Amino acid sequence: MKRFALFTALATAAFAADQNHTPNYNQDIAPILFQNCAGCHRPGEVAPFSLLSYQDTAKRSSLIATVTKSRVMPPWKAEPGYGEFRDVRRLTDTQIALIQQWAAGGGPEGDGPKPVPPKFTDGWQLGQPDRVLAMPAKFSVPAGGPDVYRCFVVPLNLDKDTYIGAMEFRADSRRTVHHALVFADPRGEGRKLADGSPDGGYTCFGSPGFAGALIGGWAPGITPRKPVAGFATTLAKGTDLVVQIHYHPSGAPAEDQSSLGLYFSDPPTHGRALILVASQNIDIAPGDSHYVVKAARTLPADAEILGITPHAHYICKDMKVNAYLPDGSVKPLIWIKDWDFNWQGAYTYQDPVKLPKGTRVEMEYTYDNSDNNPRNPARPPVRVTYGEQTTNEMGLVFLSLVFPTPGDAAAFQRAMFAAR
């Protein structure tokens, strides 16, 4: 992908030097789309159409100009200047201007050689996993009715401790899978709850029904994190995985048999921990356009934040997460001022954010339960309270922390639980 970034930079510079240049697909537009859009807009992926050819792109030139100008596409929600992240998909003002001019000029193809579309890994975004685990059987999702939460027990049959460097979840029925969470079950408690059910699962709402460690997850818009040298999740001998999938009926019956890819690694030399900042105190009256939810956690030891994952449902509109340091300074961790439930993200920092002991991490989310919120699913608005249904609301943020050793991470996690 680096060559496309270079191609884009050269095309942008050439355009700036020649004000009489008329943007065309071959020279100006294809490099932008190949770098920022083709990951989803290609056959077999989540986007509804491909943008790998001039013909497919030109007939949608007006639409592309509209959604890029409004920054609806490509879906990158983090505001610049509030955390420095890897793999940023946000277009520059110059790139957006090029697309606008190209569409206004009739979307010309241009002369010269046709650009060669990038090559993508089919299926698994991180490459072929070391082990692929499908849910035990297909699960039937009804056409309508309330959301469904199903926990699937996935036996690993581990005869020794195993180390996972990365994990990738692939939704089978993308129209109905709302999100998935993966829990480690070292004591086989999920098997007891499933009790031999044909699909290897059981109904679960909220938690998986036991005190298992959350080790991974997926939601629309999230891309899997690449392995980081020295970091791994340890799965003890005999551990099962329990995958909780939240299904949202789409209006038509569906069947789902999602899968999970595991990427093995060496034993960890560094530590990793996960903390949650969240509030269940959510009760939003119909018509309230500015309902604010706050929550905070204080770090019991020095830590470094590797990544951040905010989460809410439909009527949240603004998310801010800041770190208030003991010396009185403030580090912004992320700001999403146009939250879209359909494009949730797990954001990895360019460099881990160092925070000293005593830092207070605070989230402040704003919700709009009025008719003026186009993403409000209720017309007219109804009272919205905390809950796991899509039409309920949530307010939480996961923070992935890194430590010098696994022992440091374990001590930090114990201190966080004790404080809670």
C-alpha cells in the first residue's frame, strides 16, 4: 500500500503545481480510492459495490463526491489532533477537492496506462490463521423480533499452554451480526451452560454467564489488530473459547456460522491488560437532544495505552475520552464528534500513550434523543435507558494497556479489580 500513498502524494503535488490540470481517474482518483476505499469496496467484502475499475467508479462519481465531502466515507471517525493513530483512513482536504473537481468535470478517465488495482488477501485480513475455528453449527436468526444473544462454546482441546498473538473474527451473516465478544473459559463453565445443545451454544444476555477474561471482539468497521512482538494472550491447557454473538434481525430469515482465526506466537515477554470505563446510569427522555454521560477510572500504577475502543448505540452523537494527569495536565485520548453506530472502530496509537500512576481516565458521551437526530431509530422518540438491546443505549470505552512484564500487567489488573 505504500506505493499508492506515494502515488497519491505525487499526484497531489503535480495538481497543485498546475492549476489548469483537470483531474482524471487514471492519474488522480484511482490512487486515492485504491489506498483508502478498496479495502471494503471490492468483491466479497462488506461494501455494496466495487471501486476497482473506472466503469464502476465513474457511474458513482456524484455519490463519491458527496460522501467524501461530508466525510461519511471513508469511515474514519477519530478527530485529528486528539490522539495519533495508525492506519488512518481520513482523506486530506486536497484529496477531497480533487474528487470534487473530477466529478464536476464529468468524471473523465484520462489518458495513459490504466492503474493496476491493489492485491488483497482473500478472506482473512491478517493472512491465513494458524487455526480456524467455526461456530459449532449454523444458527438460525429470525426475520424479526428482539435482538438475540447467543454464546457458542468453541473447544480448543489444548494439551498445553498456548499463546495467541492475534485474533480475527469473520462474521458470516453480515446483515445480522451486530457484534461479537470472545472470552477465555479455562474451567469449562460454558460447556455446562450449553448442556449439549445442538448448536453448541446457550442464550446469554450481557455477560457469558461466568467470570471469563475478555480476549477479543469485533463490531462493524473494526479491522483486526496485527500481532505486536513480545505481546500475547496466554490460554492455559484445557481452555475453551466462548464467543458471544449479538444478532440483530434484519427483516429476513438468516443463518450464521461465523468463524474465528487464531494466530499463535511465542510466550509473551511484555504484559497486557484491559480496563473498562463505563456507566450504566443512562435514562434519556424523549426529545432530550443533549444528554451527557460521564464515567472515570483512576490508574493504580504507571501504564501505557496501546489502543482504545469506544462503544455506544444509535443515539450517541459525541464521544470524548481524556486523561487527567496528576500534575494537572490533560492528554486527549480520542474525540469522535459524529459517532455512527455502523462504523465502530478499534484505534491503535502510533506510539503507546504513557500515563503515570494516579491518572484519571474520563469519558464524556453526549446523546441526542430528538427528532433532529437522523440516526434515531424511533419516530417519534421514546425513552431510552441502559441495556444490551440495539434500541437501548450504552456508554463505555475499552483501553488496551501494555506493561514491561506479564507480572506487571497481572499486578495492575488485580489493583484495578480491588479498586472497583
